[in-house]
Amino acid sequence: MTTLATARPGRRSRPMNPWRLEWLRLTRTPRAIALAGVYLFFGLLGPVTAKYLQDIVNRVQSGVQVIVAQPTPKDGIANYISQASQTGLIVVIVITAGALTFDARRGLSAFLRTRVTSMWQLIAPRFVVNAAAAVTAYTLGTLAAWYETVLLLGSPRPGAMLAGLLCGSLYLVFAVSVTTAAASVARGTLGTVGITLGVLLAMPLLGMVGPLHAWLPSTLVTAPVALLTGAAPGEYLPALAIALVSTPLLLAAATFQLEHRDV
């Protein structure tokens, strides 16, 4: 006995386009779960670690007494930012690099390139979707850390928290644009990740030169914690301006490079 499947009248499949393809690639794979999970994990863990750090030290110490200062709301957010700016950033870069290194496989590269009229049609959805996913995950982690901090350590200043969230989000967008530019130089995911990390890690070293520190986008990484300790938001305007200006420039350079690269 057989059954014939018939299509429902009036029901049509949605057409595939680069934007929908990138969205499905992110949400129907473990990428979105991994990205959100990393930030939420550290967002929930950071304030707990700050609250019970003295108890943890007392259990693991051997013969030497270590006294930890009474934790404050800043400590809960600082613990989250320290992990998010390292592990979370690496996850963002790896996921973004995987989306942009389509030239690593010639068959896929030829397939994608012959179905668009400009390289920007391939880059734009990958940049926007991954940047939006990174900012969303970072925001969820920040809200989780904020909630846990209020419960365990006290309430941080809302204005400083929102300003820090803005600085951290713009830095992630900048990092995604650096990854995009790196993908136009390296063909593989590993090379793209290496170049991106090299550029982002070199910025704090350049920031050791006094006049450059305020202008480098890497300054935005520590802004959420510094703002809670009394730093003025205006101190980060130069870094914000550089990040906003350099992002479209990096995307334009990546588009030009990929358009003229031999497959």
C-alpha cells in the first residue's frame, strides 16, 4: 500500500537568497547556540565567582592565608567582561571566519560567485548577520551578568552599564569587520582567525603609547568596567569614532580584494 504525497494548494517554498542562506547557516547549526551559550555562561558565572571568591580561595589554599577584598558590583561585571573579551571574542571570530572563507573551496566559491552580480552581495549578509549575532549574544550575557550582580552584589549604575554595553557592542562590530578584511587576505579559516587575532592583539600593545591609547578601538574592551569606576563616557568618543569610521573602510577594502582575487 503506497501513499502519494501531494503539495498543498497555495503553498510555495520561500526563495533562497544570500541573506536567508546566512541566517539558516547560523541558526540551523550549533553556531548560534555556541555563541549565545558562551556569553550567557560567563554572564551568569562572573558575579557568582566574585561573590564567593573568598570561599573558593579558602578551600584551595594550602598554608598561606589569602584575604580577598569585599566584592562590589563592579567586580561581578569585571569578571564577565574579562572572559567575554577573550573566549567570547574568539568564538565570534571563528564563526565569522567560517562564514567568510568561502574561497577555501573552489567549487563553493564558483557556485556563490556566479550567482551574484557583485561581491558585496556575498559579504553584506555574512557581515551583518554575524555582527548582529555577536552583539545579541554579548547583550544577553551582559543582561545576565547585570541580573546576577544585582542579586548578589548590589546594583551597578544603569547609565554606566548601558554606555559600557554600547562600547562593547561597537567593538564586536569592529572585530567582525577586521575578520572580514582578514578573510580577503587568507583563504582558509585558520589563517583568517590568525590574522584577525594578530591585529586585535597588536592594538593594546600600540595603546601603550600614551597618545594612541584613547584612539584605538581596543580601548572599548575595558570601557564597561572603567565606566563603573567613574570614567567619563566622553573619554571613549575618539575610540568610538575610529571604530565607526574604520568599519566601512575595512568592508570596502575586503570587497575590492575579493572581487579581484583569483579563485
